Amino acid sequence: MPERPHDGPLPAAYPVPGGRPPHPDGDRVPCPARPARRPLARRQYAYGLTVALLVLVLLLVGIFG
């Protein structure tokens, strides 16, 4: 697809009446805050501990076995 030739600077941007306010300068765009996460349940801690111990046992079996 052929590119069109450069024909000068882009037109200026003007606010739209009744539109949203402009974004602040910089690389961040404001967004709604995330809701707070619920704390982990005891069951999730138990699953994590079980998996960690299983990985540790398999690692030790692999090294010393």
C-alpha cells in the first residue's frame, strides 16, 4: 500500500464540548482503581504449603536418589 506524502504538521486538537477532560501529559492514562483483593483462605495456604513440600521432596529425591 503506498504511503501518502507528508504534507506538513498535523492539525491542532481542540476539546469537544461536553466531552471527557484531556489526559494528563506523560505515559500514564488514568484508569479506575482495582477493588481490593480478598485475603487468602486457609485452604489456599494449605494447598500452597503442600505443593511446596512436594516440590522440595521431589528435588531432594532427584539430588540424593
